[in-house]
Amino acid sequence: MNDTTIESRIRDHFGLSRLPFSKNTGPTQIFRSRQIEEVSARLSLAAQNEDIALLTGPVGSGKSSALRLFAQSLDSTRFRLVYIPAYPYKIGEIAKLILSGLQVQPPAHGSKALRLLDQTVIELSRDKGIKPVIVIDEAQELPLLTLQTLKNLVNFDMDSASRLTLILCGQKELAPILDSVALESLYRRIKIICEMSALSLEDTSKYIRHQMKLCGVEKAIFTDECVAQIFSMSQGLMSQINVACFRLIVLAVSEGKDIIEPSMIERVGSIRQNKI
């Protein structure tokens, strides 16, 4: 049986408009938990007023959702968002990536890229009233020297003007890395710190219902007891909830069941202690 037929069976069985618990979720379809909305609001405050902000949390806690909601809320006439994924970049390479994100051709040499970036940011602020917002994801992967020199990216007018906002995003170990003697001058500039945690049982239940509703299913196909077990075994991490729920849906279709019960969990693989 080919994949297309399997997908059709899954969709037809539960009346799904598309496959659930997927990464393919539009910006208006983000699960807006209280925590995700709070983080988005704090990042918006940082974009308007601060030089550097910090967002940390375990993998699957919703950092990407918070960042997407934040990005969606930005006024494109006032801000220009540039996203830089994880990689052990040097500071000159980061400058080149920012320039490319601002649609400026970067020079070959890192030192020239840094000078051109300063000039570009000043011109955007002076001529168009636009402030770049730079998100560096998985920032714990950056070399120490790069982290030490990041503060230079936000130093304008003898450090008297906020013309660029830098959002450092990463896993929980990023905060103690920054809060070290070697990075004291960077860390003390960070006034807005967001630390995300896993979903609660209540939010896990809401998240599962939200994902099913996005696919056109209003009725509850996961029993309350099943949701409680998924929460316990996934530790409330959205990425693991996605995997567990999708596996359970596939199993339910293969067995012709309309309701997903706790007894089915043991048959979809290990869903406990981050081993999905």
C-alpha cells in the first residue's frame, strides 16, 4: 500500500481535512497558550525598546511558536525581521547574514561586512524609520568569541541609541553560558529574559484539541485518560505530543477504532522520558 493511500485512509477515517500534528501550520493557526502569548508580548517590548533579549527553553517547549507569533505581530513598516539558524558562526559571518536578510549585498570580508552593517542600520533608521530585529536561534552553538563580540552589533551613537534588536534564542543551557564571567558585559545588557517551560496538563489537552480542530475535527477522539498519559509520558513537550498523537491516530485507523484510549499507548513505541 503506497503512502498516498495510507494518508487517504487516515483522513477519511476521522474526516480530516489534512494530516494532524504537522509542522505545516500557518502563522494564524499557532496554538496560543498563555505562555506563548506572554513570550510574544515580551519580545515585542524588546523589539520596541531594547538592544538584546533572551529566549530559552527545552526542545519542544514552544519557542518556535512564540517566535512565529512574535514575528506575525511585528509592524513591517517599523521593523525588519532577520532569522539566523544555528551554526558556529564568526561575528563577520553573522554580519553578512544580517545584510543579506536586509537585502543588502554583503562584502567578502567580515570586517567590511560589520562596517557596512552599521551604515545600513543607521540609514534604515534615519531614512525609513525601520529597526532590524535579528533572531539568532540555538545561540548556544556560537563560539565564545562570537558571543563576546555580539554586543558590538547593537552599539550605535556611542551606545546611546537602540537601532537594532538582537534576540538570542536557545536551549536551557544558553542562560548559564551567558551568565558567566567571560560574557558579563553581554549578559548585563539583557533586561528581557523569557524562559519557556513545557505545557501543563490543561494546555496539553487544549493543544491536542486545537490540532484536531485545525484538521476539521471538532469531536474529542482522545479520551481524558489518554490525554493524561500522553502529558505524563511526553512531559508536556509539544514536539513529543505531536509524535505520540500521530502514532496513536495511525494505530486507531489500522484497527478501525474511532476513539483513542490509554490501552493503545503501549503499542505505539516508547513515549516516555523523552524517548518518543
